[in-house]
Amino acid sequence: MKRRFVSVAAVALAGMLMFSSCIGSFGLFNKVLAWNQTIDNKFVNEVVFFAMWIVPVYEISFLADILVINSIEFWSGENPVQAGIVKKVQGENGVYTVETLENGYNIQNEAGQQVDLVYDKDSNTWSAVANGESTKLIKFEDEKNAIVYLPNGQEKSVELSNDGVLALRQSVESTMFYAAK
């Protein structure tokens, strides 16, 4: 009986290691933990923390992450728990609310103006969508090259490296300089 238990445990452990990402994001577990950390009173926070260990909320969310969610993330490249995360970001012109969507991001400023950054997996393209209008921003050709769609309607092929980005920046700045004249 003991030998069979050890065999089953070894197979289960091997299965977990083969079918889960070694470095997963543990999105579900981190969401539960982040919710607990929103409690302001440190004593209540500690009581909730212990209660969630006793009731096995942490254990179940951790196990679900290891066995299911990290496996999905590893094999598909997408985290099913990631969508719906909202963060506030301080930018040059104020505070922005950034919400993670299934296919990109929704960004909204304090005045309520918003833009969606949308990724189209089929064409490997990022676009900005505002007021019902979609504008292509960048299309990834392969791992080393991309096409950037400039505001004047031109397309520019860019190497995805520091040199490529620098060349693009110089090209855009010189175009804007001549346009300002």
C-alpha cells in the first residue's frame, strides 16, 4: 500500500512539473493575496489572512494556479486571470486608469477620455481605438522586425533593437521638425 502511494505521488508530481510552467505568474493566488492586503486595519488583515489559510482559500487558489491556470498560460501564452486588472498610473499629464482586457488595454484619463490599445493576434498588429476609429500602430513581422505606422500615413520598417528604435525616433523627430517649419 505504501509503495503504491509513493508511486502515485511521484507520477502526480511529475505530471505537475511537466504540465505547468515553472515560472508562472500565479495570477489567481496573487489576486486573492492582493485583495487581503487592501484591508486597512493590520489586525483585521491578519485575522482574515489566518482565516483564509484555515478555510483553505489560499491552498485552493495556489493549487488551481499550479495545476490549471499556469498550464494554460504556459501552453497558450495567455493568462486567463489577467483580464480585468485595473491600475492607476501617474503620467506626464495626470493620472490614468489602465484596465487589462483580453486583447489589450483600456486607458482612460481623469477627464473621462479613453483609448483602447487592441492586439489582433491573426495579423500580429497593435491598434489604437478611440471614438470608434481604429488606427494601426505597429505590426510585428517576426522576432527582429516590425512595421510602424506613422501619423502621416507612411509605413516604416524598424529593426527591434536599440539602434532600430533610435533610427525611428530620429526619423519621426526630423519629420516633425520639417512639418513645424
